[in-house]
Amino acid sequence: MAMSVQPPGRRSSRSTYRPMSDINVTPFVDVMLVLLIIFMVTAPLLTVGVPVDLPKTQAAAVTGQDEPLVITLNAQGKIFLQETEIALDALAPRLIAITANKPDTRIFVRGDKEIAYGRIMEIMGTVSAAGFAKVALLAELPTAKTPPARDPKR
């Protein structure tokens, strides 16, 4: 929007002010691009991939800076690395390839609550034998419980 400034006392031959009939859409485009970037970054983080019925626990949530690798054992006994099905004997070489042989990478193991504990320990043993020290089990935090009702006879 260019405008010429006239010294006081001088009048231009054109009219002094005309309203501008254009809409400036640049701020709207900027906001839409920022929202698009936010949704593109957060959308992959919202998907879990393999549905698993996790057991409940009272333990506190684990926090960390880097994104861990997740190994899932579903109710049918199938093993998934992130969201890709994998055989147990191929698990260790794939983990070493993904992490570029960094043994300090965090690895979480999720197991359906109907799976035998020995099967989950077999997976954790395979991961530990591959040289990974930070292996943890994931569990679902319990929902808020209402306190038990008091016995009126007491």
C-alpha cells in the first residue's frame, strides 16, 4: 500500500482518500501454514498401531528426551517392532540395525495381559542378550477409583 505524503497546505488534484477494497490474506495464510505444521508433527504421535490390552499398575510414568522403540506382544502371541510384525529370531538384528548399535537406546516392551509372563520375559531376554541395557515393561495406569463404601455397622 503506497501513499504519497503532501506538505500541509497543498492539495492534490486527485481525491484525498479512497477506501481500499482489497483483503489482505497473508496473515490468514500464515496461520493456516502454522496449523498445518502442528498437525503434521502431532498426528503420527497420536497413533499407537497395535491394539493391546495392557495390565494396570500404580507405578509412575516414565519420562525421557528421545523416542523409545516399542516391542509389542499382542493377545495372539505375535511380536511387533513399532507397528511391523517380526519374528523373535529377527528381533535382535533388527534392533541393532535400527539403533546403529547404540546400547543406551530405550526399548519398551508392551504385552497383552492375557499373554504368559514367560513369553514376555523371553522377549526381554532376547533384547538384553543383544546388548541393550535400557529395557522396560509398559503398563496402563489405572483409572481413578472411588473409595470403598463404609460399613454402616462400624
